[in-house]
Amino acid sequence: MLDKILFYFFAGVAVGSAVLMVTRRNVVHSAILLITALLATAGIFLQLRAEFLFIVQIILYVGGIMVLFIFVIMLVNLDVALQQIQFARQKWVALLVALALAGQVGLMFWSSRKMPGQGLPVLTAAAAEHLPANSEEVAKSLFGSYLLPFEIASVLLLVAMIGAVVMAKKRT
Amino acid sequence: MSLEIGTDMNALQATNEFLRLYWAPLLCGVAVVAILPLIAGYIVLVERKIMADMQARLGPMRVGPHGLLQPIADAVKLLIKEDIIPDNADKLVFWLAPVLSVGAALLSLAGLAIGPAFQIAQDINIGILFVVGISAMGIFGIVLGGWASNSHYSLMGALRSSAQLVSYETAAGMALVSALLLTGTLNVKSIVEAQNKEGIWFVLLAPVAFFTYLVASIAETNRAPFDLPEAESELVAGYMTEFSGFRWSLYFLAEYTNMIVVASVATTLFLGGWLRPFARVPWLSFLDFAPPVLIMAIAAYCVLRVPKQPTRVQQLFMLAVAGLCFVTALVLAVPVVLPIIKPSVREAVAPFYAGIHGGFWFIFKVSVYIYLFMWLRFTLPRYRFDQLMRLGWHFLIPLSIINVLLVGVALIVGAYFHLQGWGLLLVTTPAAILALVAAFFILAVEKGHDARPDQTATSDFYVG
């Protein structure tokens, strides 16, 4: 019961703030609403007992990336940005993409409904005490089963980082 | 009939479980939120007193004996001050920012364990990450508050603050990683237990990590010598310039709560949490008597000072303080004295002892760490912004990354030779020295680069 209440609360906050984020004109307000949406998503992770994902979401997205976002936003002259007409011509494209996405999700649900027993995997709720330790399990699967993809992603990020440094150095 | 009683019992158990799971932490949380402003106020008083002592003056002396009631007077003054919101400020964000700051700081306290029994969020798996991650969110309060004030000084303060936090969080995180390598767990209680098992505090096994965390935590809490975001000689009061009264005091509360949080994290990870110094050395167990004796000495000193007080009210107040210390000393003395008088109760008072003395040692270590903060504040002059950035990026981050690598290598070598406890020093000390040498080498190389004539100082405008 409590789980359901928490889920609908966080999901509602996430969706609501995401909608508000797109419709605000003020960039800083949008950023604050994006932070709210990210925090609500973290809340859903926590409600699913994925503690490690919860804190990683907060440390990386909220504590790291959003601080940089806001830092950059503050360097931009907001008054100029406010007067420009924004995202006016993308309305129909956006609608099309949204419809396509909704159709895709709907199709998935519809097709899974027709396959009894093989549809969307539904896990029965386990008692919190019986769950394996969260961060340890994440570490095991990252450095065990998924070591190669993990290393590839790391190398990709390293290349991006070195590239950024090289590009920044060239200017001076 | 019996079935009904059974369901009643079940219902009772369920209620008990519900109370234990939800209401006890809630009540503890409310208590912490209620008491913390008072504690923060007294930390301010202690800070002013220490500052006065270091500058050979008396400090606040007017309200109460030796200014002991000054925090309460300050709080009342702040509460009844006029609340000003600038005309061109972004009202909503201006309102939100201090609340964010103080909310994040208070929330992160929930993950800390003050003694083996006192923890609001019991035994969370992510433990220390929770504390660090949530307290890092307080930066939004500073940045958004600075932006919403619609003032140049505030904006500069906010920009500096975010740049500073992003730079130093990496170093702090890496320092945490090298300490966590030694424990292999994130759980706050298990970290302290691991130090108990090894019989050595991690500050000795990872001194470089402790040093890095110390510097980075000063920078993260925006304290002198790294208080660039509120540098009064350049930016009036930085991000707090436009805030007054209660909102300003919220920022203040957040700053001091953050100090407590970083001090507690350092205490848990490096200084053995609630453990007594040398908890595993039997012939040093007389240290158990240190807490009650220490507090009794404070009580005695207060009684000695009574005749020197100028007025009768102040004499009574001094006696009251002495009485309070006396009662605290008695409470601390009970669990160590009882087993000597009556050895059969040793088992019964053990949890009681662990709780009370654990709390004492934890608070004692946190106080020492905060004292270190104050000492540094009154000793070192403020850094310039480019110096601050250079220290962070050219020295601390390389140092902490190298240290993580070397601590890992040292632990593998230690495991190979089956080293434990104090024996681990044989491998971790060379690792620490090597890390320092490497970091200084990198610094020297960087300095050589910077000294080239074509590279003048960068013109970042937030340097001020």
C-alpha cells in the first residue's frame, strides 16, 4: 500500500515537473524543475529498493551534471534568451515523435497482453530484508557479467574527455 | 476465543513493528531538527571565543556569564529582523534557495551513526554515499540564491561556489574511495566495525586520503581560507548579500550543519567513529574513565570560577552549568563504575556503555575536527581564486587519484603477505609517501608549464 502511494507520488511529481520544465520560459526555472524530475526518478528507484541507483542518480545527475548546467546557464545573458522566440517551428515534429513513441509503448503492452505467461516480466515483491545487498550486486554484475561493455563505455568516456581537453587547449 | 487473542497479538506486533520502522526515526528526526539550531548557535559562540582567544581578546562577554547566552540572543535578533526581498529578485527561487540549502544539510544527518545505537536511517546499504550525495545538493541553495537575488555580488559568489564545489568534489570523492577500499563496505556502522576489527584507525593507514578530505571538505563547506563565495573584502557577503533575517540565518544554519556533516564523515571513515582510542589495547582500558573525569574537571572548574563572577545571577548561572556537567559526568561514569562494584552486571550494562561512551567519543572527535577547521580559519589568509583552482586541479585531484591506485596496490601486497592491523602500515606508508612524491612531481611539471611567458593569467571573469 505504502509502496503504491510512494510510486504514484514520485511518478506524478516526475511527470508533472517534466511537463512544467518544457513549458517554462525562464531557463533557471526549467533547470530547477529538471532537478525535481531527476529527484523524483531517484525516489522511484528507492521505492524499488534500488538504493545504489538512487544515490548514483542524485550524485551524478543532480549533484554533478545539474550544477554544471546551472553554472553554464548563469553565464548566459538571460534577458536576451527570454526575448528570442524559442522552439516554435518544432511543434509538429515533436507531436509526431511523441505519437510514435506512445504507439510503440502501447503496441508493446498490447502484444504482451496477448501472450499469457510470456508477457512483461512481473516480479513478486520480496521482503526488504531478503534482498541481496544492493551495491555489492551492482558491482558483481558490472565487473562480472558485463565487464566488457563496462570497459568499452569507460574507454569511450575517456576518449571524449581527452578530446575535450585537446579542443580546449587549442584555443589558448 | 484463542484465535481472537492470537490476531490481537499479531496486530499488536504489527503495530510495534510499524512504530519501530516509521515513528521512532521520525521522532528522532524531529528532535535533531529541533536541537540542531541550538548546537549550531553554540558552535558559533565557541568559534567566536576561540577566535578571541587566538587574537588575545575576550570575545562575547555580555549576555550571560562569559557570553554563554549569546546564541539565544542572536537567534531572537535574527528572528525579529525585517525580512527583505529585493524588488527585482526572482521571488519564488529567492524563497526556495535557503530552504534547499538547509534541507539538504539536515537530511544528510539522517545517514550518520552517532554510536552503535543512534542512527536515524538504520543500516542503509549505501551509508556514506547517502550522506555525501545528499549534502552535496546543498550547493543548489547557494547557487540559486545567488542568482535569484539579481545582484552582481551574489551572482559572483554563486558562480565561484559552484566552480569550487565541482573542482573539490572530485578530490573528496577520491579520498573517500581510498578509505572505502580499506573497508570494502559503504555501510556506516560496518566501516567503524572494520576499524575496530583491524585495531587501527584508517587515518594511519590512509593519511594522504585524510589530508585530501580535510582540504576538500574545507573548500566544500566554503570556510576560510577557501571562503571565496562570501569573500567580504571583494563581494560584500557573496551569495548571502541580499538575504536578511531568518533567510540569512537558514544559510548560516546550513553552513554549520555542513561542517558537522563533513566532520562526522571524516570521523566515521578515518578517526574510528564511536570507538575509544586504542579500543583493542587491554592495558589502555583505563581510558574508559577519561570521559567522566574530563567532564567532572569542567564542573570543578566552573565551581572554582563562581566567586569571580560579578553579579549574583551570573554566579547562579555558573553553578547551574557546573551542575549540568556534574550530572553528565555521573551518567558517563555509571556504566564504567558499576561493573567494578558488581562484576555480575557487566553483560547488562555493555550496550548502555557502548551507547553513551560511543556518543561521547563521536562528539569529541567531531569537535576536534571542527576545532581544526576554526584553527585553520584564524591562521591562514584567504586564497585567491586562481590559487584555489590551481590547488584543486593541479595538486589535490592528481594526488587523490594516485593515492587510490597506490592504496589498492598496497592492499593487494598486504593481502599477499597476510598483513593485518598495524602490520598493514608496512605497505600503506610507502604508498602514501610515493603518492605525495608523485603529486609534487606533477605540481612541479605544471608550474614549469605555467611559467612560460606566453601564458598570462587566464581572464575568467568570475575571478573578480
